[in-house]
Amino acid sequence: MEDIEALKAKAEIEAQKVESQTSAKEVASKTIGKTAIPWIVLLVVVGVVSAAFMPSESLPAVIGLVSTAVMALIGMLTGITGTKDKEEKPEFTIINDLVARLDKSEPLIVEIKGDKVTVSKGANTVSSSKENSQ
């Protein structure tokens, strides 16, 4: 009898060790898988029952709210349990490449003297001045 109790305790300890090493995404997926589907079914049943007992003028609002809630739950399920990693947006890749190039190139020098601004980068120089317009 003591052997069975000891084996149960060891099995429980091993199960807790395995569970402690799982990622948050896996734990969330398991929990949502157990609880979210019944909530979605409940919301659909509420929509169907409301169609039987509510006046027809209020049905579009109720069905709209129920369908929005169901779609939000499905979206959360997809976001949490989805396995596809998000791709980096191409504009971020381009910006990162440009920043890397600018870091390696010659520095940009800006000189301001009174109303005159001079911008120099390497051999290129651009000057601009404020004109008096009275």
C-alpha cells in the first residue's frame, strides 16, 4: 500500500516538473482549448434563444453583439494558439538597412551661421539662406 502511495507521489512530482518546463503559450493553449469552445457554443446558443423570444426589431443588435464576441474569441484563439510566426514588415527591413548604411557612411555636418545653413556630407555641400522679404 505504501508503494502505491510513493509511486503516486513520484508520478505527481514528475508531472509537475514537466508542466513547469512548458512555455506560457502551451499552457495558455491548453487552458483556452478547455474553456473557450464552451463559451463560444454558449454565445451561439444565446443568439439562437434570443431569436425565439425577443422582438424582431432588437434581433440585429443582439446577433451583432453575439457574433462580434464570438469573432473576438476566435481571433484570440488564433493569436495565442497559432504557430506561424509573424513576418517582419518590409518597410521595417528597409529602414533597418538604411540605418545600417548611414552608420557606416561619412557623418552629416550641419553648420548654422545667422540666417545661413550649410549641410555637408563627404564631398557634397548644400547651403541655404533666409532671404529678407519686406
